[in-house]
Amino acid sequence: MPEASINDITIAYETIGSDSDRPLLLIAGLSSQMVAWPDEFCRKLADGGHFVIRFDNRDCGLSTRIESGGVPDVEALMVAKLQGQPIDSPYTLSDMAADAVGLLDSLGLDRVHVCGLSMGGMIAQLIAVEYPDRVASMISMLSTTGEPELPGPTPEAIDAMISTPPLERSSYIRYLTGVYRAFAGGSEAFDAEASDTMAAQAYDRSFYLMGFPRQMAAIIACGSRADKLRQVKAPTLVIQGTCDPLVSIEHGQATANA
């Protein structure tokens, strides 16, 4: 697996397709490894004329684990955020955006199409805001502006997100598919077999739980990006699910409006 030294850490990445094609950077969501972008999906993108770059965010997969950041209390941070208190996180989403841009530098790519899902969508938004010359277009999937007045997750989605995963492989696979099922919000499109495959691949590649609370702290600390998003000039596509109980359709509408 190729690695790049960026911002005093190491980022694991993979490219699919010809480097002479349109470069497309895929940014995964909270605690999700690069393989959350399925192999077949990436090959189809490459067959469609894209040079696909996928990578592990810091604190996930085979990239550097920021263990010096400790283990933030996610529930306490959520309460503090609701009370308007300042949030201290081991690193920020802007730091993670800088990691992604550093990866582009290491690959010699000046300007790319950027697609991010969930937390990855937040990072993609910040790249478009903070590094506008690097973004040919942006796709924000199942993400949000972070505005506090937007609807929150359902209790079931919150429980699934912050529940404690089991350590044993088969139990973990069942657990993660259950989380994905909860996040599907009753959609008939949910594919349990595909979810099992992705969960097994992630477990076998790198089983690491402590990155989740630190990435979650970065999300909580970020605040609203609505005003910043009004600066974005890159052509943008917003994709949001109507069944999503974690990030409801209103978050996609707010992103598009911003």
C-alpha cells in the first residue's frame, strides 16, 4: 500500500486508473477506511475516465493514529456543544483537509474533482473553501453545513453511532451491518450482503476503534460552514438520501442553498 508523508504524519492511499485521466479524490466518512469506497465502484469510475484516488484519513485504516490526542468523551462534547461551550479537539477538520491537499501535492496533482461522503463531505467542503484553486468540482454526499438549527439525528441513529463495537470478528461484522442498517432508515435499497463484505474487509485490513472519538471531536468542534460555503465557486453537486436518519434531507438542502 503506497504511503505519503504529510503534515508530520503518514497517509495511506491507493490510485485506480490512468494518471492521464480526470483526477477524482474520494474522501471517506467518519471512522471509515478507504475501502468504504467499494472496489467495483472505483473501477467503474476509472472505466468512465477518472484517475481515482482514495485514502485513509488520519486516525483510520493504515494512516497514522493520533494516539497523543487521547480519547475524547464524545457524549460530553455533544452536551457542551448544545450549551454553547468551546470544544477542544485533538485536531480539526481543516487539519484533515490539509492532509488531503498534501496528498494531492505528493501526487503532483494541482486541481482535482473532490467527492466526500458524510464527514468526508465536510472535509471536501473545507477544501473547496480553503483551497479553491485545487478544486475543479465538488460532490458533497450525505453531508451537512453544520448549522445548529438543522434537524438532529433520530435517537436510533445516535444510539447506533455511539454504541460500543465488539472485538471478535464475526460479532463485529454483524454489529457494523446493524449500524449500516440503522443508518439506512428503512430504505429498501439497503444491501446487507454488501455491508457484510465491507465490514469484513475493514476488520481484516485494520481494526482500530480509538480514531472514532477523535474524528468525532473534530466534527463537533467545526461548527457551521454555511457562511464559508457561500464563497465556493466550483461547480457543486449535493447528494442526500430521503431516508437518512443521521443526516436528514434538510442538511442536503441547506448545503445546496449555501
